[in-house]
Amino acid sequence: MKTLFQYNWQVRDDWFSWCETVPEGDLLKSRGAGVGGILKTLFHIVAVEYSWICDITGRPDLDDDFEAHASLERVVSLSRTLHPVVGDFVLNWTDSRHQEKVTVYHPRTGQQETFREGEILDHIIAHEIHHIGQLSVWARELGREPVTANLIRRGIYN
Amino acid sequence: MKTLFQYNWQVRDDWFSWCETVPEGDLLKSRGAGVGGILKTLFHIVAVEYSWICDITGRPDLDDDFEAHASLERVVSLSRTLHPVVGDFVLNWTDSRHQEKVTVYHPRTGQQETFREGEILDHIIAHEIHHIGQLSVWARELGREPVTANLIRRGIYN
């Protein structure tokens, strides 16, 4: 499980580097799938990961939306600022917490939902990989090679 | 880890059902990213998953290419035929095998590479989720709602 998080963090950083080579207009351009654009997807990945960790740990969540971070520099900065909290939680997590219950309150609907910690962590992993798959299609639309999605040969395992 | 495989198998089946509602021409249409099309992606996911399990277990791999399976019915049939082998391996796998070495021979280059079983299983998981992310963009291009990528609320955890 931790390997898949490390994979995601490495791939995300590779996409941030990739973004440096692309005009910001292309990163901000509205696209008709997923959350609607390249940079918005990267912001969404960062915000959703952090939000779930806040749900588990009881931290206050971010109160920001994409408009406050609509530049590559700000999304990268947000990712790096939040990463120590996320990394510390994930890398210290143990399987014994798998079935721990987490109750999430949805302010808009007034409803509560209960999940398991293991389920949430698996969801965060799948969420990021899925959205990165969307970026790979948009990269080709821009005539560019996407970041490799291979987990093997990344040096995560030694 | 097993949950992420179960997630992938459930999402794949949801995409097979989704494909039934789409004209086969759209499924076969060549698209400029990933492996090049919707049905080809689903074939690729099935074939790559099986191929890695063959590498680990020493089974002979499939000797088929997409042209032999270029219909929804044949890709679904291939997935269902191979699934018992894959499912049996994955669901009986234990963490004690994580560091077991697997040597893979590449006939084209004559080279060998050595991986760990845990690394290969994580790679298979990420590989499928990544490609499914691409399908979600192509679904929107066809004006259709993609299959949900949510892992939570799928009933995988009880």
C-alpha cells in the first residue's frame, strides 16, 4: 500500500516537471472530462488526498478552491506544503488500523457516512492514478509524450 | 492489495457493460493516446495482467494479439476465461511472497530483468487504473457518462 502512495507522489512530481515545459494556457485550458483541465486535475489530486487524511485524523481541511491556486507554481507549492502531513500519516500507518472506522460529515446534505481507514487509503491511491490516466490523454492532445505510468523500473523497490 | 485488484475487476466489468451501450465502431475507433482505442485498452489490460501472472507462475503466456479479439464479445470472453487463473493467484497470494524474485526474459532484446512479486502486483494494479482513466476521457468525447472510478461506496468493504 505504501509503495502505491510513493509511486503516486513520484509520478505527481514528474507531472509537475512535465508541466514546466508546457505553456500555462494549455495547463489551464478547460477540457471536457474529469475535473476539467490539467492543472485543475493536479490541484484536485492534492486537495482530495489531503482532505481524506484530514477526515481520518480530525485535522481541519483546506478551505481553498482551485481559483486560489490557478498557477503551476501555486499547485506545486500546495502539494509540497501538504505533503509532510500526508506522508507522515501514510508512512506511519499500519495494517492494524485497516478496519478503524472514520465518520465523514457532508455539510451540504447534512448526512454522515462511515468508512474504514483501509478503504479510504485504497480509494486515495486509485483516485490519483485514475486522474493521472486522464492527463496522459490530454498530453497526447498537446502533441507531447506523457510521463510514464510504469511502476516497475522506478526504483521504488530496491 | 487484494482490494485494489477486486476494485479493478469490478470496474472492468462495469466498463464491459458500458461498452454494450456504445456502437462497436466507437469502441474500435483509433484514438491518439494510450494503446490507441477503447476496446484495445480493455484487451491490453486483460492481456498484461495475465502476462505478469504467467511470468510469476511460469505458465505459458497468451500468444494472441488484439486483432484476434477485436470485438467486445471476444474481449469479454478472454477476460472471463483468464480470470480464474489470475483470481486464484492473487487471492491466495500472501505478503510473505513480497520479496520473491521473478526473472523475466525479453525475447526481442535477449535481455533478462528481475523484479519482486510485490512490485509486479503493485504494477498490475496501477497499470489497469491508469488505462481506465484514459477510457473516462474517451467516454466524454462520445458524449457519455463514464463508469465511476470511486473505490468507496462499491461494497468491496463490508
